[in-house]
Amino acid sequence: MVQGTMSGAGKSLLCGALCRIFRQDGYRAVPFKSQNMALNSYITSDGLEMGRAQVMQAEAAGVEPDVRMNPILLKPSSDVGSQVIVNGRVLGDMEAREYFKYKERLIPDIMEAYRSLAEENDIVVIEGAGSPAEINLKQHDIVNMGLAEMVDAPVLLAGDIDRGGVFAQLYGTAALLEENERRRIKGMLINKFRGDKEILMPGVRMIEEKTGIPVLGIIPYLHVDIDEEDSLAPRLSHSEINEDSHALLDIAVVRLPRISNFTDFAPLEADPLMSVRYISRPEEFGDPDLLILPGTKSTLDDLVWTRESGLEMMIRKFAAAGGAVLGICGGYQMLGEQLDNPEHTEGKRDSMKGLSLLPVQTVFTGEKTRTRVHGEIVSGPLAGASVDAYEIHMGKTEVSGDSFSRLENETAGGEKKEDGCSCGNVFGTYLHGLFDSGEATEKLGRWLCSRKGISYTGGKRLSWKEYENQQYDKLAEKVRESLDMDAVYAMSLKK
């Protein structure tokens, strides 16, 4: 089990690295996180919802994502409440205090998922959440030391030197644990290191003396392009064009307050033709080649924010002048004419006018769509591109114009369906993973270049899956070089 001294200490990437290393060494490894809080989620082949971090780790391990790897997913819907998803299905919405009292009842679901994975695999790589030293939350803990005790897992504790005070992080975390919990920590890791290790070593020796726990690795700051958790992702802070790149195309994504599944745009960020930035104020708008309204956990609330921030007016003017606009999921709903909320599943508002850039109307109900689909884009600039994607959304949308894509619903046995809408320079879709195949990315690049009057210089691109595999191998190589893998194997494999 990998735990951290804080959120953002690098637990997800370290678990992904270990999954890849174990796979390279011939073991069948799988990830596990009993409870994840994130707005980035994914739909499995059987139509169940799980967190993207464990999907990333499953891909690194070379196994199919399985909802058992993340039996509890919390999707924040307000400052004090979340949608609670158990075993891939929505249980309901709970405020934090209500969930804190309820969560102990979910231990059987956690243990059933863990035990079945453990029976089928050689190694289970478990990710903790936040910090085990959050002493106000330790009662009935189901995700850090409480889980480690339930499954008898050895623990690696990772500290983030990039945030400063890494020795205080490690020492303070160990000091706040109970003695039996401290004994579970078999090694400490100093993560995101930049500089001369020799300067660090006196502190390493002192922290080992003070805690009695060895430092098993000093992991360098890793420059890898791998999916991140949403709220702490550095990419979301990029609001200006990257002047150091040679990108020809400026892609601006609206950073909605409750943005979800921004991993949809990772293939665009990896394309050398494109510079992707995230904007939240009118003065950041600029003159992009493409404006994207992304997914959101709370469409109506984020539509209000878009209106009040002044970005709605900017988007409408941009589209009226012929600017290219793409909406995905909640962003697609916002681009429509009307959004109705008769059952108040999207907050207290009964209805709202949309941006009226697409001839579509959305009605929110309590039913959540969770499907995997494949098919082809049939209208607009991306027409002809094949897609292998998934949908996660509340609400049903009626379209009066041209459909964006024709699909087969894999979750419903190949049932035919249409998705989205295309109307001139504005198009919208419910599809997450739209750009993963590479075909839609290439067509988008060609179209935007032709609109700009420049030559397309892309050539044939790697598929996103091929690119991801290169990044996982790079991640594993760097971590293997820096981590005492003999010690990790000694604690991981029971004789």
C-alpha cells in the first residue's frame, strides 16, 4: 500500500509505476483504492463507473479496468456534499457528516472487492487517500491505515519534497500514528526530488534515526504525461499560450468550477501542433482556434458561473464571429437552447436558458446514463473519424439539427443510437474519450489549420493508447532506478 503525507504527494503515479514494474517483471498486478474522491471518472465494459486514477493504474498493469478496483467513488456536488457511487452505481447524494456516519456500512463491499481481486492476482497495489494522519477522520477509517489493517498490507509512506518541509511531513505523519500503525510503514519515499541527492542525505539519515523507518527511495520529479487527479492537476493552471512550444493551434478550455473528465483533452495536449490552456476569466480568452466547454458535475451551477463571470458573452460573440466551439457532456448541454430540471436532480433551479448555440434541449432526470459506445462521427469537421468512447451524464437531450455521431451501445448489446449535434462552427457531444483513437485529433488538426490558412504538418500520429504505453514505460523506468525494489518485493510477496 502506498500512502502519502498529504493529497497530491504522488500516490497515484507511484502506484501506477509499481503496477507497471510488477507487470514487466512477470507478475499479474492490479490496483485498488477503496474510496476515491474525484470528478474524473470512467465507464467500464459492463457499464459501471469508477475513478480515472485506478483506470490509469490498470492500464499501467496491462489489465482491463474493473469497478472492483475502486468500489467507492465520491463525486463532489457541492462544498459539503457528494454523489456516492458504490460498486459502479449511484447510491445517492450525501452531505459529508452523513457519509462519515454511513461509510462503515460499506466495509463489506470494500472487502468483497479486495478479496476477489487478491484471489485472482499476484499483487494488489493499494492507494491510500489524503493522509493517514488526518486524526479527525481516523475513526472508522476505510481507506488508509484502517484498510491496511483489514487486509494486512505493508505500507510505503510518500512525502512531497516539491511542496517543502518533506522531513517534517514524514516525521509528523509517523508521530501522529498509533504504534501498531507505525509498524506497518516498511519504508518512506521522498517524492518529486530535484537537485543533488548528497545534499539531502544528512536529512535522510536523521529521519531514519528519528522514526526507525528506512528511506527506500528518492524519486525524481517525473516529466511524464499521464492522467492526473482533477483538483490538483498542474495542467489546469495553464491559462496562457505556451510560447516555448512550436504549436500552431491555440485550444482554450473553459475551466468550469466543477470541471470533470478533463482527461478528454490529454491527446490534444500531447499533440505537438496544439497548445491547450484552461481559462476562467474573460481577460484570458484571447483569440483561440478552438474553444471547448468541458464536462461538469453540476451543469446548471456552472452555467450560472459562466454567465456571471462574463465568459458566456465572450463565447457567444466568438461563435457569432465564426469561432469554432466544441461542447462535451455538460458543456454540450450548456450550448443548447433550454435546460429543464423538473425533478431538481441538478439543484434547486427549475430551468435555465442555455447559450443557444445548438438546436438542442435537455431535461434532467434522476436516471444516470453509463454506457460504452463505438461508432463514427457523421457530421461536422470531424466526420469520418471512428470513436471508441463512453458516456456518463444525467439528463436526456433532444436534437433538432444534425447528429454528431452514429454509435453502437456496447453496454446494451449493440443497440444503435445517435449522439450530439453539429451546427456549422459549433458542435457538441456526450462522448468522453473522443480524441483517444487519434483519428478525431488528426481531423481536428487538419480542419483548424485549413481555417487558419496554414499547412497541416501533423503526419501520422501515434494512437493515444500507444502514447500512453510509452509514458507508462518511462514512468516505470524512472521509479525502478530510484526505488529499492528488492525491499519492495520482500514486503510484497508472501512466501
